[in-house]
Amino acid sequence: MTDTTHAANATKAGSSKPKRSDAAKRENRTGWAFMAPFAILFALVFILPIVWAIYSSFFRQVAEGGGAYGGGKLVNKFVGLQNFQYVVTSAAFWSGIGRVLLYTLIQVPFMIIAALALAMLLDSFIVKRVTVFRLGYFLPYAIPGVVASIIWVFLYNGQISPIVKGLAAIGINVDFFAKNIVIGSMANITTWTFTGYNMLIFLAALQAIPHDLYEAARIDGANGFQIAMRIKLPNVRAAALLAMLLSIVGTIQLFNEPEIMSVSDPSISKSFTPMMMALYTSRGTLTPSGDGPASAIAIVMALIAGILAALYALAERKVNQE
């Protein structure tokens, strides 16, 4: 009787396995069907441009034919790593890298500290209408970067700027396009735009902290400042790492601010940043021109951004472990 029961159970189990397998296959097909539109768009707008940039970086436009007097037509010629050699040996490229790094050292720490301070303020009991302030701080991020740059260029223009005229009225003459100030002027535009975005990252991390910790700290006699320093700050390290990584990657791609400001400040050259250098190289304004050298610049910049982000992540992990 027992053997018969076991045999029946085994038969039932064996017959049920294909059904579960068919159901799993249907679920997999359904999942792939839902993911297919995103996967196709991701491949078209992200993967394919990267593949094409890598491919084109090995070619350069050269003149072919025309005889001793020049002329001829431009053709794409395979040049191997010559475009990358041009990038890594270009003084203009490394000068642009230096400006971008200086810009990063000025802008990122100030923005992160400001975003953290605003988030902790909104998370405290001081601010009553959190939604209004949160929306107000985030609104600049909703403005496209080009539009924000145009607005600030107007505010920097010494002839029409109410800020410049107001400071001049009290005896302070400021030239926001001066050689030693222009990078700070660009950093101000980015800080104004992205502080609210990073504030939301910190605010989400703060609101995820269990409130039981606050209650226990208050029972032990901790005040608001001690709670902020000893409970809130240690629990937003992961958010700080994310914000710093996003900011480093973003600032390495500095383009909108100097490009728009160059309209009012001719001293901002076409190779002021590597991204500007890539654009004007592809347009034929800088030599060597064409998509090949421009793609090589973009790829080198992507590698530099990845290396900087990885170094920062490793340093942050090491500090947290200690």
C-alpha cells in the first residue's frame, strides 16, 4: 500500500513538472516581451552610438587625388591608433582636462555640501511646509542646461546685468568673465542647476533612517545637533557616494556652460574643455578634423571619467572600512 502511494505521488510529481516548466517558459517569454521595447531603444540610442564611435575612432578623413596642386576628395582612411595618439599628445586636450579638474574641485564639494545642508534642513522640525521648499529647490533642475546657461550669461553681462549694476552701485566692480573668475562663474551655473537634484538624493536617504534611532537618542539626552552629526550623517554615506560619482561623471563632460558663455566671452576658446574640442573637431574647425579624432577624444574622456569614478569609489570604500 505504501509502495503504491509513493508510486502515485511520484507519477503526479513527474506529470506536474512539465506544467511548471511550460508556465515558467510563458513567464520568461512575457518578461522578454515587456522588456523588448526598452532593450531595442537602449541598443539604438546607447549601444550602437558607442560601437560606432569606437569604430570611427580608427579612421581619419584625408585628401585623395588632386595631383601636385592639391584638391581631390576627402575619404575615410584607416589610421589605427593615430587619433588616440593625437589626443594623448595634444597640449590643448590636457589644458582642457586641467580646467575641467579645477572646475570639479571648485564646484562638486560646494554643491554636495549645499545639497546635504538643504536636505538636513528639510528633514528637521524647523521647516513646516517641506513639499513647497522641496519643489522650489528642485525647480532649477527642471530647466534645460542650455536655458539655464543663457539666463546666467544675461546675469553676468556687465552692460545689462542687474547683479553687476547693483554691486557697482555699492562700489563693488565685478567682471564675471575675468580670466580668474570665469571657471567660478561656470561652477555657479551648475551648482544652481543641480543642487536641488542632489538634495533629493540626500533627503531620500535621510527619510529612510528608522525614527526609532531618533527616539532612542532623545531618551539618552541627545539634542538636535548631536542627532544630526552622529545619526544622520553616518547614514547618508551611500547617498553621498552616489551623488559624488554622478557629479564627477557629469562635470567631466562640461560643455553647456562654457559653450554658451563663449558667445559673450571670446577668450573662451573652442578647445576650452575636451567636449568643446570634440565638437569643433567633428565640425572641421580644429585640426585634425572629422568624426574620427572627435570620437577618439570622447572615448578618452569616457575612460578618464571611469577611472576617476573608480578611484573615488575605492577611496570611499577604504575610508568606510577603516
